[in-house]
Amino acid sequence: MNHIRTALAAAMLAFGTAAVASAQQTTATRPRAEHQHQRGGHRGAGMHARKALFEGMTLSSAEKANLKAVRTKYASQMKARRQQEKPQFDAIRAARQRGDTAAAKQLREQMRTQSAAQRAQMKKLFQQEQNDLRAALTPANQTKFDANVAKMKQRVAERAQKFGARRGAKAGVDRP
């Protein structure tokens, strides 16, 4: 009987020690960009897209400085655009939090119809930034940049096709 108690006490001690040791270990934190992307923010997605543009490149310090200057040039314009749309997004969020999904849907539709010109303007701004980023690179890296842009466009087209197929299925529309 004593042997069983001793064995049981030793097992409980080992289990307790393992639990305490695992609780004291530090957990790895996710990088900021990954956290924002999983949070669903556009900023995280944008940061991921920028990173994808420079995939497979080794940038010199001069190129890095040029790229930083380009990003700084466009940062204020991008911030102004976000601030301009913030009240609309806040109204949609407030409606969702109240549980008023009909109002949230109506606000999204209003925003979608009102912002066609704004989207075109934003697309033009992104294209200008992309052209300036490309110009800041060496010719060898420009070739890689162009290939990365082509890959991104292909992924966007594939996702748009997939989204369109799902959207049509929801609406009861047959898609080829």
C-alpha cells in the first residue's frame, strides 16, 4: 500500500512540475503585420501586398532609402483618404454592433455606389505609387518587381473569379 501511495505521489509531483514549467515558458508573439492581417484590417493586407512586391529581391541601402522616400511621399495622401472614409466605416460598425444588419447593409451599398469615383482615384494613386517604387529600383530588381506584380494581378484575378462564383451561387445565378 505504501508503494502505491509513493508512486501516486511521485506521478502527481511530476505532473505538477511539468504543468508549472510549461506555464512559465514564454510564448512567441506574432509579428505586427501578421496580427493586423488576421484582424482583418486593410492595413495588414496592404503591408502583405507590399512585401509580396519585393519578394526574392536583395535591396541595397540606396534602394531601401529610395523606397522609404516614396512611401513617405504617398503616406499623407493615403492617410487623408482613410480619414475621409472613416465616418462611413464607423457608421457601418455602429450599425453592426447594434445588431442592425439591415442598416449596415444599406450603408455599405450607399458607400459602394457613392465611392466609384473615389475608388478610381485611389486606384490611380496606388498605380502612381507602384510606378515610383519601381523607378526606385535597379534594373535587375525592376525585372523581379514586374514579375511579382504579374503574380499579384493573377492572384487578384483568381480571387475575383472565385468570389464572383460564390456570389452568383448565393444569388441563385448559374455561373459557367
